[in-house]
Amino acid sequence: ELGDLETLEEADELRFVGSISPKHLVLQEVIATATLVDQAREEADLIVIDTTGAVSGVTGQTLKFHKLELCRPDVLVALQRGSEIEPIIGMARRFFSADVRVVGVHPDVAPASPVERSALRAEKFARAFAPPLHRWKVRPTVFAPSLPTGLDLERLHDVLVGVHDGRGRCLGLGLLKHEGGRLLVLTNVTDGMKGLRLASLRIDPETFDASPVNLREVMFGIDG
């Protein structure tokens, strides 16, 4: 219905991955996608999965392989530019039963530049953290992964988190703040918060630009 199209960007369900790149988070992205598909199967007759643009190299192929494995699509529509996704097409036909249909990308469709993608991402983060925001004091025990004893909480300042309920669902995003020796989370989530999942991202609250964070380095001083 027309009303559904007008609210298409308003998610009925969310899952939190914690990064803008699947490079080190293939498992998290695959599980997040699969659980959303399982939920959608209970409520919808038709499911369309718009996968990410990560298609090259071992990471891209591994990501797509396991999404196919767990989501079990009936039809795979491969939007192909040149030969960039030939390995994935071959893999899908060899290992899975989905009906693979290859469609060429229209020549007038240009991929977004890195600058354009960054600007769009900042715009979406700005929307996610638009006022009014709630400021909740949080205990160090509510995080996943768990915080090590003695961690300087200031190191978590401006780190992105996923706000979770007690049933595996992400309710929205939050931004950690360290103020006056206390750790706070800024979020538009009003209730139901049970835990916070740390992202591998730090968000600039002025520009909403995202920069990568190595959580092992933040928490243990270990690089890698």
C-alpha cells in the first residue's frame, strides 16, 4: 500500500553489527541478516534482501556465501557491472539451489563516490541522533563485549553502541559520553534498554563523521 512505501525507511526490526565495513565482522553481519529474514518469514509473503556492496576478495565472497547459506533465497538477482561478481555468481550456482538471474547495471547508473557515501552516512547518523535525546547513566556491567576491570572509561567517549532489549533485539543507537567520571549514553530510546553492544566506530557529535575504533586496543592496549 502507498502508506507502507511512505514509511519504508522506518524499520520494524533492527539488528546491530557495529561497523560500516564487513572486513572483520562477517559473522555478525551474516547472523544479523539471517535473524531478520527469519523474523520476516513469519510476517511477509515476499522478502527482498538488498545486500551490501562488499563483493570482492575473500571477505566479499565469504560474506555472500554464508548469507546464501543461511537465508536460502529462491531467486538471486545479480546486478553485474563488468565481471566483478562472476566469482559470486559461479559460487551461487555451484553450491546453492537459488535461481540465479544476472542483470546488467544500466550505464547511466554511477556508483556513489567515497565522499558521497561518507556524506550520506553522516546524514543518517545525524538523523539517528536528532533531538530530543535522553541521557542515561550506565554501569560498566551492561556491555557486550564486557569491559575489563580497571578500564579508563574516558577511552569510550563518543563510541557508538547498539541499545538492546532482553530479547536479542536492537532498539536503536546510542553514543557514549564520559562526563565527570561517569559514563552516559545519549539515545532516543526511551525504555526497554537492557544492554549496550559496543561498535568499532567513534562518531564525531558535531559532523557525525564515523572513524574506526579498534576495541582490543581501546580495552586492552592491544593492536590487532
